Amino acid sequence: MKKELDTAGIPAVIYMGEKCHNYQELYQSFKKIRETEWFHFYMDFTGKIVKCGEAAFYREQRKNFLLDSVIVKQWLHEKDREAVIAYFRQCVQVWKDEMAVSPRLVYQAVYELLLLIKAEIPITDGGLRYALDNLTVEDLKKYTTLSALARYTEGLLIQIFGENTPDHEAEPGADKVIVMVKDYCSKHYGEDLSLDEISDYVNMSKNYFCNYFKKNTGENFVQYLRKLRIEIAMRKLREGNEKIGDVAQEVGYRNVSHFSKVFKEETGMNPAEYRSRKY
């Protein structure tokens, strides 16, 4: 079944319950499926076929929800859009820490937040307006973990709010999507960044994002991320005394040999040779 769903382009996670012989066992199996769904959503489990009961847990579900539309509306009227993004991040952290809200309610809350923002802010970009006008809760459910949903939503908020996103000051005339991507990479270069993650963040398909990034920067995204990581590694090697293996981990390379190979391709020398030079 999973193969057929993937072929049809339908994102899905299949939860496998236990074999049931009566209604009582069926009810208990269903409870385990719901518990495992919560684990998958909050703990960023990446499997596509999940055997229920292997990582099940229980949390008392919150009946009341914590998204304050009144204060969000106030911030929007005051044009304090950074406060809205900060509030969304705070909500995500609370959801993750407490794990007390069902994924269904989280999806609904994110959807209502986006509807509220769309109603309060004039959106001039035709493509973005079309995407928001046609957005449904089911569209959000293709992001099957909280982290993926949060990345997508924050990227969408940043596009809506325009230039309030990056912490550093953008160059005059800089493309806002490229600024978003570079700002995100500057904060997450030590993680296992992927094209899927970045393209979700800016609400683009992977192929479209790759072409867009190269057209606007002159290099492909993988090259950019590689150069960024090596530049940061060079600074760490110059200014600190950390082990080369630790530096590799900090800039996103889990294999030291691979890090050394990439480092030499970019600088013409291996990390140890680079560190031994006097600057």
C-alpha cells in the first residue's frame, strides 16, 4: 500500500496495529495507534511504516488550546510582525515540551493562524495569495512531524511579512527568499540540512528551489552550504584549539575523513595543515 501511495504522490505514514480477535482488542489497538501517532509527530520519528507499541507513550490531552488570536491580531495591527513569529516559535516549543495537544488540534491551530494573518495583512504577491486562498488543513498534514510543520509555517510567515525576518541586515535589492535561506543556514549549518528541508522552509518544490537559488546566486545550494560550512570551519581552526573531529561535527560533517576531503578541495590543504599555518 505504501508503494502505491508514494507512486500517487500522496504523503502518508502507515501505522501497523496488533492482530485483533474481538472488539475490545480492536479498541486497545486503536489506542496504541493514536499514542504512536503522537510519538511520531512530536519526536520527529522519520519512518514511513510504524509498528505500533514499539514507542508508544501516553499524555493527558489538553482540551483547551493555547493560541491567542486577540493578541496576534493586536501585534498585526501594530505591525509588530517579529512578535508574531516569536509567539509562533513559543507555541511550537510548548507543544513539543508538553506533548499534550493532539496533532489534529495543532494542524487546526496553525491553519487558523494563517487564516487570521491572511485576513489582517494585504498580500500583494499573487502566487502567495493564491497559495493561502487555497490552503486547507489537509495540505498541512503532509508535514507529518511538528518540526517539519513548524519549518514550513515559519517560512510562510516570513514570506508574508517580507523583510522582517533576518537577524542580519540584507544588502539593498537582495532577494528576500535568498536572504531567508542564507539566514536559516547561518543558524543551522551544524545540522543535517537537506534540500527537502530548505525547499519546505521557503514553500517551494525542491526542483523549483534549486533553479531559483542558482538563478539568483550563480551557484547551486549544495555548493553554497558546503562553502559556508568550510568558511566557518576555517575560522574555528584559526581561532580555537578544538579537535578537528569536533570542528567537523560542529559544521555539519559526521565523518571526519569526508570533512577533510571537502576541506582540502575548498582550501587546497587538509585541516591540520591549515591550522599549522600562521595567519
